Amino acid sequence: MILNIFILILLVIAALWMVMTRSLLRSAIGLALVSLVLTIIMFRLSSPLAAVFELSVCAGLIPVLFISTISLTYPLSKQEMMEHFKARLRRFWYLPVLVVIVGVILSLLKIKPDITLPLPESAKDVRDVLWNLRPIYLIGQIIVLLAGAFGVVILFKDSKKDEH
């Protein structure tokens, strides 16, 4: 009981900080904290599948997208935009090729997604659902988490260059 009250107080504090802070960056980080605490609540309420998706998408990907957008909101001159575009093109020229290769590999694996609903009664555990019944969902979750991680790495890598 005391733990539940503590978690709810933590949720309220994180939500208030998210809404009341003046910095958009801190507000996006506050959104991630609120989603993280909400994930804990969902696990405690025996909703592990909802908690897993809340953690990966709402606490992971969405704040990364917001932070990336916030970091790109300062105006650039035409010359700065061209330099930025050329630098990104030099760094990420291989990405379209990588996407095509991954697409070909995934199509050769011949994974047939099973998207029928509802789940059988035997599938009450989130591990059983993700590993045995819906492996394509797991691939999607991995892609979402990697996209979020790479977004954070790129964001903080660029911010370190701006400070020097």
C-alpha cells in the first residue's frame, strides 16, 4: 500500500515538473519520466503487454522525437543549411542501402505475421506472447528501441560539438 502511494506521488511530481518547467527539453525529459512511472504502475496492475509498449514507445521513442525536434528548432542561414545537409549526406549515405538489404533479408526469412485477435487463453504471459505467438512484434519493438537509442546518441553527439 505504501509503495503504491509512493509511486502515485512520484507520478504526480513528474507530471507537474513536466508541465511547469520552462524548458521544452526538460519538459520532454519529464514526459519520459511520467511514462516510465506509468509503466511501473501498469506492471503492478498486471498489464505487462501494455507496460512493455508504454516503456518502449511512450518513454523511449516519443521523447526522443520531441528532443530531436526541439534541437532542430533554431534558425539556420542558407550556407549553414547546405553545410549541414552535405555533412549528413556524407555521414549517412549508406542508410538507404542498409534499409534495402535489411528488407531483402527479412523478405527471405519468410516470416508470416500472425495478427489474429484475440489471443488464446494459454497466452497470459507477455514473454509467451512476444517470443512464441507474435515474434514480428518483437522485431518492431527492437527497431523502435534502436531508433530511440540512435536518436539520443546523435542528439547528444551534436550538442557536444556545439559546446566546443
